[in-house]
Amino acid sequence: MKTRKLGEQGLTVSAIGLGCMSMTDIYGPADREESIATIHYALDRGVDFIDTSDMYANGRNEELLGAALDGRRKDAVLATKFGNLRLPDGKTGVNGTPEYAQAACEESLKRLGTEVIDLYYLHRVDPNVPIEETVGAMARLVEAGKVRFIGLSEAGASTIRRAHAVHPLSAVQTEYSLWTRDVEAEILPACRELGIGFVAYSPLGRGFLTGAIGAEADLAEKDRRRDMPRFTGENLARNLGLLASLRTLADTHGATPAQVALAWLLSRGEDIVPIPGTKRPQRIDENAAALDLTLGDSELAQLDATFPPDAAAGLRYPEPQMKRLGI
Ligand SMILES: NC(=O)c1ccc[n+]([C@@H]2O[C@H](COP(=O)([O-])OP(=O)(O)OC[C@H]3O[C@@H](n4cnc5c(N)ncnc54)[C@H](OP(=O)(O)O)[C@@H]3O)[C@@H](O)[C@H]2O)c1
């Protein structure tokens, strides 16, 4: 398995990771045993960069990982996150206070059944708490040996700079894929200037770029994507038109659209690590094989032309959640 460095503090991970969010029902029902088998298969193949959050299924996702990593902890580079809340009324909230950072970390360690988190992210920036205070608390978790490296998720460029001045960030995790290229304007350049690694989440466009979703009816009744503007009505119909050239390019290489989407991301820089999500062991090899798929300059130019930064119709999150991004 090829590896990539994240940041300048010594964190090295498999060049493609595994996102575990959908192992607890967010994109339709997930099977616990198959999910655990997926994690084991990934680790067997050297896909060691495993991503979760305390928010996913209110901690149940971390518990699932804890069970999967029992006896396998040393094989994994384990990343989790805090500060993004699902409130009892179903709405989302944030908490970046130092006290909460400390308490959330203790809870995550328990659920994950581990003594140390390899990479601990602030999941969403709390606009009511200076980032210096939140990152100061994260630095104390590093000093206490509970966390090895720290990062931010969905933070704006100026927040990244302020945070990095308090304690070096090893990674910033933000959505990045062919149909979501917002980070190219300011966030990725800031990370590069500061020597911070970039973790690309939803690198398959939440499944859209695989070509597997042809209509809203393809999504399960409680699939979260039904609330996402890009997956609904006229937006989805328009977005589906983007897939033809991806399919053609994939056919040229005897590859799948998912592999082309990941190969494109990997070509954007050695500092980028995509974390495709899957709950099926057979996808691990397919996604990892993107590391061996090299796209030519004219093919990359063709993808650039089909997927300019504003290519997708519709917001990438429902309107209220958009307010929590890029702070
Ligand atoms: N920091 C944040 O705020 C944030 C937000 C969202 C996600 N994330 C992280 O990023 C990870 C990945 O993002 P994501 O799961 O939202 O989206 P994604 O990786 O873009 O897409 C996942 C979807 O693609 C399908 N898929 C995966 N490989 C495939 C393949 N080769 N062919 C066809 N379908 C394939 C999966 O279905 P199957 O399971 O059926 O394979 C799943 O429905 C998450 O697990 C999570 O860890 C972070």
C-alpha cells in the first residue's frame, strides 16, 4: 500500500483511507457484521487510515470501530472528531469549549476502546469560542498522550492559520471531489503554505460520482442524501448530465467512474488523502486500485472542463448546515 504524509509532524497514512460514517445507517441501512468485515479487510490490505466521528450515529459509529479494532488497534491510524452535535430535537449544534474538548475526548477513547487517538479533529468550528481556546485544549490532549496529532474539519483559511499558530495542525479535512472544488480557492493554498496535509472527505461525491445513483428512488427511505439539495429534483437531473464524460474516461482505462474520481483527487497533490466511504469489503480493492490509475494531461484537462468549480447544481448541504462551513 502506498502511503502519504499528512503535515510535518510525522503522521503517515495509507494514501487512500476508509471513511466509516455510512456503517451506521446514514446512507440507508448498514449491516454491522459486513461493516466490521470491511474494516478488517481494509486493514489486511494496508488501508490503515480509518475515519469516524463522535457525531456519527451519536457515538454508535465509534463503538462499532472499537469492536472492529479489538485486537487490531496497532494496524490502524485512527481518526475521530468532536464538536459537531446532534441535538435531542434532531437539529445540529457545535461546541468548541475547552471543557467540552476534554470531556468529548475521554468519551471517544472509551467508545473506541483505545488509549490514544492518532488524529483528533475539531469537526466544526464553534463561532462562539475563539479557535485559540479550542486548539489550546486539543494541544493539552496531545501533551497528556491521549491524542497524537490534531486537525480541523471544514474550517476557513484564517481559522486554519490562527489554529496552526497555537499548535501545528497535521491535517485539515474538508469535502473535496470533482463536483465540490470550493477548497481550491483558499483552504488548500493555506494548507500548502503552512505544510498541513489535506484529507478529502466525500471524495466520491457521497456516491454520486460512482454512477450508482440514477434517481432519488435509488436512495433508501431514510437515506440522508434525500435532504441534500444536489440529490433532489431538477438538481439531480442536471447533475446526472455530468457523469457521461466520467464514464467514457473510465471505459478507456477499463476502470470504474469511482476509480477515475479518486485518481483525479490523488493527482491534485501528494498532500491529499481521500477517504472514500464504504461498508462493503469488495469496494476496498476497487477504491485502492485508483492509486495505480494514472490520468494523462489531456484527460485531466477534460475533467477540469466538465467539472469546473461551480459544475454541480444545488448546495452540498441543506441550507442551515451550510452556515457551519468555512468559519
Ligand atoms: N468531516 C466531515 O464533516 C465529514 C462529512 C462527511 C463525510 N466525512 C467522512 O468522509 C467519509 C467518506 O464520505 P462519504 O461516505 O460521505 O462519501 P463518499 O466516500 O464520497 O461516497 C460514499 C458512497 O459511495 C459508495 N461507494 C464507495 N465506493 C464505491 C465504489 N467503488 N463503487 C460504487 N459505490 C461506492 C458507498 O456505498 P457502499 O457503502 O454501498 O459501498 C457510499 O454510499 C465518511 O465516511 C466520513 O468518514 C466527513
